[in-house]
Amino acid sequence: MDVSSILASHAEKYKSITVEKANPLEVDAAYLTVTDPNPIDVDSYDNDLEEHLQSLARDGTQALISSLFQLPINRSDDGPLAQLPAPIAPLPRAKHLPKPKPPTKWEQFAAAKGIQHKKRDKKEWDEERQEWVNRWGRDGKNRQLEEQWITEVPLHADIDHDPRKIARDERKARVAKNQKQQQGNIARAQSSSSAQPQPREERKKDIDRTLSSARVSTASMGRFDKKLEGEKKMRGVKRKFDSNEQGGDSERKNSLALLSKMDSDSRKMRTRPSSGGDETVNVRKAVKFVSKGKGAVAMGKEAASKKKFKSGKRK
Amino acid sequence: MRPLTEDESKTLFTKLANYVGKNLVHLIDRPDEPYCFRLHKDRVFYVSESSMRLATSVARPNLVSMGICFGKFSKSGKFKLHITALDYLAQYAKFKVWIKPNGEMPFLYGNHVVKAHLGRITEDTPEHQGVVVYSMNDTPLGFGVTARSTTETRKLDPTAIIVFHQADVGEYLRDEDTLF
């Protein structure tokens, strides 16, 4: 019995699990990614796009799955697990590279002077005890002077001379100084890295502003005030003009906007008294002429005072 | 050389609007080429943008003029129109005054226009309105400000001043040194 025809028809029904292309597909099993480097077949693309894409996707998926089945497989309770190889495609970092720490003041100085950093051990050799002891911290050598059971006192020392207290104060002062420097370094790093204004700078600006307004608040606007020694000249606000070569369009628009604004302003301001159309007499000029340039109010006052004077005389 | 500030533009436009009224828009919004106002040594120049761009490459002390000088800002911030602006004022003027041939010379020597020399005047010209002065054959001679409205001028005697002189083309000769 010849079953080859049946087998062939059966095989035709199911597509082969091997994908054959002109350029082999690039499978990156670690990322479960398949890349197809083959050029697009224009005929099938134009003919039926959906089918073309489906066949591409099918080939890619088939290649990926068959590559997965070639990987070493571990049996587990959840079923067989394939061990993925190391990834091939290099992916960029998700996050930025960490920024280098801003240099401290000492580091800047050392770099400028070319001073090499010498690593100092935490332990120090103690000649008396013949062993390595901590430089600081538990049983630190820096506290040796204040913890020893007997201490030398200088010859003509005060009665209240306490060598332990002096040593301790010195050590505390060193610690405080170091802390202060550390704070300074942190503040400097912050001010240089972020544009956020520092409270100290803010206060400085505030004082400057107050001072400048105080200086021009005298009767002579500060012109004839006594100058203090080392007083700086006051800086005015620098004038700022538009750039010469702005786009012609924007300049035109600005001018037109200004024109329309002026137009609407003048319309708002217009308060023409509705005289009865008799424009032969210019009232403003007539009043000016009669009152000899003093105006209507002065003329009215004058008339009133004359009347009073006359009536007083009559009495 | 720099563009005008808003205050300066306002002063300039108010002055120009006194002569050309709404036609001022045509000076700013030109169909042929973008034009702009530029301030250089207190003088305002009306210049096409391409010339302005060329002029930027000239050093400030060496730049004498560009485009058309419209006038200058005084030290107190007022704007004075120069006779060089006459071309544009005459083109867009709203109110016009024509003077008789016998009045041309007096006007060109810097005198005011009296009623005897008045040939024609635009109807409904109000008082203190900027007007452009033409000769009877429509040659612009200068500009000024009306002293009286059109209706009032009819009742005046012939020696009364109708238009206060502001600028005339005679200045091209008289003020040759300071005009430009």
C-alpha cells in the first residue's frame, strides 16, 4: 500500500515547522524577539496586505517557538520551563548613568594643586599596647588623651587646669568644624546644580532692594545725601529693546495691534459735548479771551466777589 | 538702529494719524514688501525690511540714513515730522489744502497760510487737524495744522491765518545741514 500520497496531502494541510527564507530570521530568545531582515515582497504586499502580514507573523512566531523548543528544558511542578540564553541585542539603559558626585572644596583644591589622595587606614599601630587600634570610634586613638588614667600637667598650670577637658574640647571642635565644612559642601553642590534660589541669596536680594529704595527716598531723591565710604554707585535698570531682526510678520502684527488699541482707546475717551450745532462760537476760546486766560472758574469767582462788594457798599 | 518701543510707536502713530487717519494701516501693512520703523540717532526711518537687514551690517557711527526719514524724537520725547515724510503723507492724506500760485512762495519760505492765499480746502476739516498743503496743480508743498475749521474760515478776513506752517519743501534748502 502506497501511503506517500496520503502523507503528502496531510503535510500540505499543516505548514512545515521549519521556516525557510532567503535571509534567515534573527531570533533573540532571551527577549522572545524575532527580527525579519528580508526585504518586503511587493507583490503579496500589494495583493492582500492582511494576508501578507499574517503570513509574516506566522513565520516569525513559528521560528521563535521552534527555537524555544531547542533550548535546554527543566522539569518543574508548573510544567516544563525552558532556560533562556543570554540576550543578543544590546538594549539601552532604562535610567541615566549616575551623575558624578560634586567635588568638595578640598577635592577642588587638591585637584588644582595636584595633591594625590592617600588612603588612610582605619586602624593605627599603637606602640605601647603593641597592637592595631581604631583611629576613631570604639576605643579610638583620638580619645586616648582624655581616657588615660593619668595625665601630665604643665609646670605652672592653673588650679582648674583640666587636661581631659581641654583634649575633649579640642576633639569636639574638630568634629564641629568638619560638620560645618560638610554642610558648606552640600550647600555649594545644591546651589550649583539647581537653579532654585537659595534663601540666603534671596535675603541678599531683598536687602539690596530695600537699600536701593531707601537711598532714593529722601527729599532730593538721594542726590545730595552724604556718601558713605565704600558705598557703591546705584545701578539702574538697563533698558531692553526688541531685537532688530525679528520676523517682519510679528512686528507688523504688533504695530497693527497697537493701532487698534489706540483706536479703541480714543473712542472710549471721546467726550464731545453735544452743543446745539452752533459751532460759530468757540466757547473755549471765548471764555479764554474774556477771562484773559484765567479760565471759567476764575471768572465766576471774580464776578461773585464784585457783586458782594457792590451790595456791601450799598448798605 | 533699533525698533521703536511701544511708547515711541504710540507717539509716532498718533502724530501720523493726525495727517493720514485710518490710512496709517496702509503704511504698516503693505502688500508689496514688509516695511518697518527703525530708530537711529533719535530719527525714525521708514525702511523696507530687506534694506534694514542690509543696514544692520553698517556700524552705528557710519550709518547716516536708510529708507525714508519720517522725523525725529525730541529730547523730551515728542515726535517732530520732517518734510521728508511728505511723500507718504501726501499719498494718504485725509484733509488737504490747495493754495493759490501767489501764496506758494510765502509758504515755501516758512510762513503760515493766510486766507487770501487759500485756493481750496477739504470740506468738513475740523480745527487743529493736520493737513497737507498742495499747489493748485496738485504738487505737495508741505504740511501744517488748521487754525480754524472749514465753516469758520468763510467768515474770516483775508489776512487771518488758516493753516499753521509745520514743514515745507523749502526746508530741503534751508535746513540742508540739520535735516538729514
